[in-house]
Amino acid sequence: MTDRTSEALPISVRNITKTYGRVHALDDVSLEVRSGEFLTLLGPSGSGKTTLLMVLAGFTRPDCGSLKFGDREVIRTPPHLRDVGMTFQSYALFPHMTVAGNVGYPLRLRKVPKTEIGRRVEAALETVQLGGFGDRRIDQLSGGQRQRVAVARAIVFEPRILLMDEPLSALDKKLRDQMQIELRHLHEKLGMTTVYVTHDQREALTMSDRIAVVNHGRIMQLATPRDLYERPANRFVADFIGESTFLPVSRSGKDVLYDGQRLLCEVPQIETDNLLLMVRPERVVLSREGPRDGVNNFAATATEVVYQGDSFLLHADLPGGGQMVLRGAMRGANVTALPAVGESLTLCLAPEDTVLIDGSER
Amino acid sequence: MVAARINETGLRRDERLEQLKLFGLGLPAMLLILVILVIPVGWLFYVSFIGADGTFSLENYERMLKRKSYARIFQTTFEISFLTTGLCILIGYPLAYFISGLPTRIANLCLITVLLPFWTSLLVRTYAWLVLLQKRGLVNDWGISLGLWDEPIKMVHNMTGTLIGMVHIMLPFLILPVYGAMRAIDRDLMKAAANLGASPKRAFWTVLFPLTLPGLFAGSLMVFILCLGFFVTPAVLGGGKVIMVSMQIVSNIELFVNWGAASALGVVLLVSTMVILWIASRFLNLEKMTGGGH
């Protein structure tokens, strides 16, 4: 397979709605996927992310809306004429065909000459590092190998769009980490527009150019991994991506207060009565010598201390009734003595880590 | 130094005792099979080689080869069995496909209706067809009053009636294994085929159909073998004009009191069934080897 033989296509989703009875699986979803982009649909189960992917593949017929691959409107095109590659959560490999039979299947349907099929199948298998596996039966393969065959079958006919439905969810963690990097490299090499569905936020952060967080059939936020983590649009996104604790804050003129204490931070321009301070555990700094200058200091009492090998977790109560979690590195003074439960501490948050967000759930 | 092997004898005795208990559970059934199957079948073989004068002879088998009527009977038996199996596939396979695509609850309801005929006796079902299909039966009455045909059509006491009754009775034996095979197929496979460019028709013939073959083989085999030895339905609906091996066995005993001839027919039926099973099992193994048996 020669690289980038066909140009990637952009995908344009406009106002797609899909209801099952009274449930909105997709609620007026619009989304532009740039050509060659790796875009991840991230959300909890039942959020609508898989429904959206099935609409892209043509397996689910929406109530209304428009879907374009490049300039071509495909919303009424049946799946077998859409010409997109896809991998399934269950891999969906044909058990009655060999590895080569599976990978060659889309080429046989396209009436590619036999000798060329052989050549392209082997090339696709090389691409996923399964060269020479053509004669194996599917039930002789491990989970990781099946995953690779599924990918080879999806890319062998050089589609310009690739859809992936939780492709790594059945693999163990080590293999999953390895495959994430491999799929990322494959995408860089082949350059096809890729829409990837997962419920694993770390996987999404690792692989994607951009991430669309989906919930209740709507896109909550569409942003790069960094923006999504640093500036979540609302409480749902902040909660779903990474760990965080939230503290209720109030406005007072231009200032923002927590428990009467003015916070050093950049006040966002959001219209909401429900403003929250988002605290990422790894951004909190433990101070054993009392308040520091130039940061937000919170007096706290440790309620739980958990040793986790490379780091430790500290849960603390704040005087205002709030709670804060701190993740600290196991080095320096912490190695010899972790804070004890009941100990009074000062938790520090730098102004740039003091992020205020919209507290709404949707 | 040899490591201490504590409790070795006791543990081994426990193991053997457990195996013995398992064997004991199977023993009554094995005895039953010996008494009601192995011994009578042996007796059947023995009797088939006894001639009219009470000594060893091959006359019972020679008669089958010599008389043309026997050839006809075997031909009819295999013809009916083949046709019934074929019709069951034609009717049952699409139905199983349809049911397997329904939501589980509705599919289960459909399966119950498929099994419903088993709750009534075979004889009742067969006579019901006689009532429906006879010259002044419901089917002829309606057909004529609707203007579909003018004269009553002869639908019983012939091959047509026999086939209608046989297909009706055999259908569940085909539908159930085919349905089971279809239900076991991952629905994503059909989606994958479509995604890779296969039209619904191509996807069916290249993916779904090959994967249902083991179920189809099993169902067809069951129907075919049951048909070979069938008696009640062809006897009632065939009206004496369609004679199958089982019916000849009955008349050999009831009319001619010739146990030897009847036994020889039984032996031939049994052996041909076993040959068919043997051939079919080779096919089924082939299926497994290509991965279709999953």
C-alpha cells in the first residue's frame, strides 16, 4: 500500500436528530470533521456517541439532518455504497474465512484482479505488522492480532474516511497502550479522516487531534485535548475528563470569593449563577510551612491519606464545608513522612491553576 | 531428598470414588439402552436372516432385489424424504431468518408458535389435514367459492397430500437448528460486510449463509432421517397409494405374518440411515475445519 494514495475527505454533520420513542439519542447534532483529522467522540455509555458513528456508517437512519462526505450528501446512501472503512468493537471478523480471506473481502467485492488482491492484502497485513499471517484462521489469533486484522481489512481498500468503534476496549491495558500509539502512527502514515469512539478519556487525550465530548445526545464541547482538560466548558466535561473536585464560589463585583476569601484568578466571561472553582488534584501544592505568597491558600484538615506507590492522594476538608483532593509526588519529605489524618495543612493553588467553570451539568 | 507426599493415597482414592459415582449416574440409562435397543436390534438382524423354513437364508434380502414392487417402495421412500426435506428448507430457512431478525421477546413468541404443533398428537394433526384437504374439505370449498379453481382438486390419498402433511410435521425440526445457528451469529458481521461494500444479497450469500450451514445440515439431516421411517402421515394422507418402507413392514407383519421379511426391511432402513449419517458427519466435520462451526 502506497501512502496517501487517496485524499482524505472532510465530514460535515448538520442538525442530525435521532429519537427512540421519547429518548433523544441524538439531539440536533452538528459537527465538522476536517479532512485528515483524528477526531474522537468521547462520552459515557448511552450518551449517543455510538449512535452518531452508526449514522456516519449508515447503519442507523436518523429522523432528520444532513451528512456530507466532502461535497457528497450521503444521508440516504446505504452503508455498502458509502465507501468508508470501519472497525467494530467485537472486530466482526468472518470466522469462516482466513486472515487473507477477511482482508481481501472488500477487494473481491470491488472486482480487483486476483494477483493484485494478493499483493494488497499482504501489504495491508505488513502495515499492521502481521505480514505472513494470511493463512491463519481467525480463531488461531490473539485479541491483539484480531484487532490488527480488523484494521487491515478496514484500510485495504483505501477508504478516505475511517470509523472506529471502541476498537481497543477488549484488550488488556498494556496492549491497549501499545495499540494507541500504533493506531496514531498508522493515522499519521495513511492520513485518512478518522472518527474514533471511546469512553476512555485517557485514550481520547492520547490519540486525538480534537475531542467531541458527547452527553445526552448532544456535543458538550469540541476542542483539542489540551483545551478540553484546561478549560472545560462545564461541570460535566470537567468531571468526565480527568479527576477534579469542585468548590462553590460567589461573585462580588469584579472579584470571586470562596468562603469570603478573594481568589487570585482570571475571571471568565460566562453568564451563570452557578460558578464553580475546578480543582485538579495534581495541581494542588501541599505547604507544611503555612500560607505562601502569590497563590491561593486554603487552610485544610487531612481526612484521608492514601499511599499509591508513585504518588499519594490526600483528601482534605476546608473550613467552608468544601473538600479538596491533592495528588502529591512521592519524593522529598513525603517519602519519609506523609501527612497524618487530622493534621492541619495549607493547600496552595497557583492563579493559573485556579480555573472557574460553568457549574451546569449540560 | 524426596519431598513428603502427604495424603497421597487418600486423595487418589477420593478421585477414583468420584469417577465411580459419575459412572453410576450413567449406568441406568446404559442398561436401558442395552435392553431396549441393542438386544432388540441384534434380534432384528438375526430374524432377517431366517427363511420361511426356519433356517439361515438370504431369501428375505433376495426378495427385495428380485421384486419390482420393493424397488418402487424404496424409491418412493427416498423421493418423499428428499422432497419433504427440500420443501422444509425452502419454507423453514426464510422463516428462521425472519424470526432471528426480530427483537428477542417477539422472536421467542414466534418460536412458541413454531413449537405449538408438538402439543397436539401427530394423529390429530394428520387427520386435520385429511379434513382440510379432502374433496369436500375446507380448502376445496374456499378455492371454488373464491373462483380460484372450478373442480375440486384431489389433494389427499396421493403424493400431494402426503407431502403437505409431512412438511407441516417436519418443519419445526428444520427451523429450530437453523434459527439457533442464525441467533449465534454476531450481527456485527453483517454490518461489517455491508461496510466493506457488500450489497444485502452479497452479504447474505458470502457471510450469513455459509455460517448457517452447520445448522442447516443438522436440521436437514434430522428431517430426512425422520422421514425415512415415517408411518402415520403417509399411511393416512397417502390413502394406500403412497407406500413407504415403514408401511410395507407393517403389512408384512399384519397381512403376511412374515417377520423375516419385515426385519430385513428394517435392517435395510437402519443401514441406509447409518450410511447417510456417516456421509453427513464427514460434511459437518469439513464445516468445522473451515471455522463454520462456531
